Amino acid sequence: MAANGADRAATRRRRQLWAGVLALAGLVLLIIGLTVADGVAAWVEVLVAILLLLTSYVVQYLARREAVYRRDERR
């Protein structure tokens, strides 16, 4: 039981780390797309940035849901 809890905690931390990386990459692309790039490249960068930010949100949501709504194995 303790190993399973440690595995869940490690999985949650790993998901939160990936969510942070995705969010950071999305923000960098968004800033570049809005300030430096122009034309079609800017639109592509902004769309990719939005997709990365949404993916980051979904990964964070899954990590939080696993922590809050996991089954209690003591029963």
C-alpha cells in the first residue's frame, strides 16, 4: 500500500512538472508570436502556444483530480 501511494505521488509530481514545462513553452511561443514574428509564422506560433497552454491545463487537471478523487484503499 505504501509503495502504491509513493507511485501515485511520483506520477502526480511528474505530471505537474510536465504541465509546467508545457506552460512555459506555450508562454514563450505566445510572447514571440505576439511581439517578434509577423505574418503566417506569428499566427502559427500563437495557435501552437494556445494548444500548449490548453494541454498544460488538462495535464494539471488530471494530476489534481488523481490527488483529490483517488479511491481510498484502506476500506
